Amino acid sequence: MELIHATVQLEQPLGDGTRTVGTGFLIEAPTPDGKPRTVLVTANHVFQKMPGADARIGYRVENPDGSWSYTPQSLHIRDKGGAALWTRHPSRDVAAITVTAPPEFAKAAIPLNYLAADDTFTKNQIGAGDEMMALGFPRGLAANQAGFPILRSGRVASFPVAPAKIFPTFLLDFSVFPGNSGGPVFVTAQDSRRAGMSGAPPAEFIAGLLTQQVELNSERLEIGIVTHAQYIRETIALVDDPLAPVTVAATEAGVTGAKAASAEEAAAKD
């Protein structure tokens, strides 16, 4: 569960007693010349819905007695002219921004190679009915005062789930709330049972990030839409090279007669 330590709450007070809340997670993504770098990944709409120039990123610090302290720090997301400082994928709801994290948090960042590729799904025979885990801050709630994310689980609710070029998103059967947006969806080694049965070592990987929920007639269907990790990889590559190649998806996951509603920010009371 290393990803729990790498997942953070993103928030911005709105000045009226409410705050915009989303979820992000840290990836260890060295620069092209090999220098260490920590990149924060979230849904693009999380930042877009924050009108101010500064957000807060919810770091946590372990104390000598084993307790934890919630110590959010300021994160510049816009310049003085209001232009976005983050990098967004041109066609998917994914954003990435380089951050200077406290040393203990930088160590918690997940290696870039944990992000799934198409062959990750194929090798692990991931399909409908397989369980995945999701981390986030539903309605701006944390698991405790230390600011750790809430862990949920659900089963893949659509078929097929790959390749990403044809199926850029897939469905996950679990309740989605404002504040969950941008949270990582992942497979643990324990859940990778098929790979273990085939003789290959069980895999642990990030399958994607939560970006939307499915609604029908304004009713939540308790189905989340997950954007493939392939697009996270591409967004991080765009941080270094705005002309880096990106995948142009052919279709969307969806439910006939239903609409995809953005799992937008939580307007939670302070």
C-alpha cells in the first residue's frame, strides 16, 4: 500500500467558508538528464475548477512518537497573469505539475514504471470482474486527522479494458463522490491473482486515475470512469516536451442512454 503515502489532498479555500477539494498522487519521474524529480498527477478539471493562483497540497509528516501531522503547503498552479502552470493532456482529463515535496514525501513518490501500459493489462489478464482499489478524499473527507486518503475498492465493470487507444477509459463499480477526482486506481499484488496462477510473479501497478462518474437522469449510478495510465505517462512526457507524441483515442467507455458527469471538486465546509 505504498500508494497511500503518495496520495495527497488538493484544496483551495474559496473565501466563503468553503473549499474546492480534489485528489492527486506523486510520481517519481526523473528529468531527461537523469535528475530526480517529483511530479504531481491529478485530473485536469481539479485544477481548472480552482480559480486562485495557489492551491494547497496535503503533505503529512511522521513524528518521532509514531503519530502523524497534517502539514499542507502552498502549490502555485497559475502565474501572475492567470495562466496555468500545470501541463494537461490535449485530449484526456489528466494534469501533471512538478512539485518540490518534503524529502520524506519525495521518497514516497511512486516510480514511473508503476504506471500501467497496454501490455500490463494483457500480461495480467485484467478484465471485467477484476477488483481494483481507489484512493481519494470523497466530499473532502480524509481517513483521519493526519490527512490520509480513504481507500475504496470496486470491480472492473466494462469489457474490454485495453488497448488504451481504442478504449481510453474503463468503468469501475464503486461509488464516486466529488473530491475523488484525480485519485489513483490501482491493482495490488494480492488482486493480481491471475498472473500468480500462470506462474508469473503477481504485479502491482497503477491502472489509471478516476476522472468521472456515470449519471442517468441526474441520478448517480455508482459507477466511476477511469482514464488509462497510458495518458498519465503521456502527460508527464509533455512536461518535458510539449511536442511529445500522444495517443488519439478512437472511442469512449460509457453506458447507453447515460452521461458521463465530471466527478468535480467538493465544495466542503471548512
